[in-house]
Amino acid sequence: MMKLESGRQLTDEQFKDMVLLLLSELLDRHYQNKQHKDYEYYDSADVKQLLKISDRTLQRLRKSGEIPYIRIGRKIFYPKSFFTEASKNLRKD
């Protein structure tokens, strides 16, 4: 358990929820700041729609290392720059 300044104690689950909420807010603020395009991310739904693939196929791509990703809590994000570069390479071929 974690103790707040007010003396109130948080359970592990409450603490985890608080951390996930803070990370979510940070990510939302990051999305709002579009100055740095290299740091933009797609979520899993975006990637599945973009590539027209299933959940399982996306999972296999992550597991095999064919697609970069980061995990924040239970949410997985994929750098847009990876897809931009991949599409540029496909156009060259």
C-alpha cells in the first residue's frame, strides 16, 4: 500500500489505476502537441485497420519482432514513423 500526504492509503489496484490515468493523460497531451511527428503513435485498432489484419496476426508480428511497439499499461502503441518508412520503401520497389 502507498500512503498519500493526506494520510489516506491506496491499495495496489488504486495505485495502478492512478499511474495508468497519469500515463494516459501524458499520452493525450503528447497527441495534442503535433510538433514532433516522429513521436506520434497508432494504437492497435489503427494498425489493424491500416494493414487489414486480425488481432492474432498483429500479435504474431509483435512477438516475431517484425513491428516495433511500446506498451503502456494494457495499451499497445506503434510508432507512425515505422509505417511511414515502410510505405516509402514499398513505393521504391
